[in-house]
Amino acid sequence: MSVSISTDVGDGAVIVHVKGDLDVYTAPRLKEALDEGSAGGGRLILDLSEVDFIDSTALGVLVGTLQETEASGSVFRLVVDDPFLLKIFHITGFDGVFSIFPQVEDALSAN
């Protein structure tokens, strides 16, 4: 499976955009991008609006990033609009752990 990851900086936040599947094979690339994005502190937004699948390995990367950003006083937000992915976050209980928004603009404007 392939994944495309790009990073933007805007409105005082680092936005990591992901397209494709996040699984055991692509999770290391995701972790690298999130580590780089969170290095400066501030707000980190992960745009998963073009992700079709996420497995437990990638979810573990997200949990680790959340812990690291919270420990440094930063903010980590997710953008998820796919009903299938939202269901995964709900079933795992992660919808109560992560700040999840339907669009990047919503994540940027939230306090």
C-alpha cells in the first residue's frame, strides 16, 4: 500500500496532510512526519480527510504523538470526515481522546 504525506504551515499551525492507507507499512513515515511537525511546538493538525484505512499500528502512532504534544504543552488535532474512519475512532474510544474536526479550517479556528 502507498501513502502520500505532505506538510504545510499556516495560521500558526503545522498541518500534515495524508492520502492513502495508514498501516503497519506506512506508520513509520507517518511518525516521521508527525515528529518533524511537532518539533517546533505549537499546534499540530493531522489531516486524515483523504485516508481510506487506518490500522492499530497507525493509531498507536497517533496516541504517541498526542502524548508527546501534550507533554510539551502543544496541541494535536485530527481532521476526519470519513464515516468509516470516524467509526473506528468511536469503537476504539479514541473519539473521546482526540480532538476531531470535520475540516482543516475547523481545526485551525478551534480554541
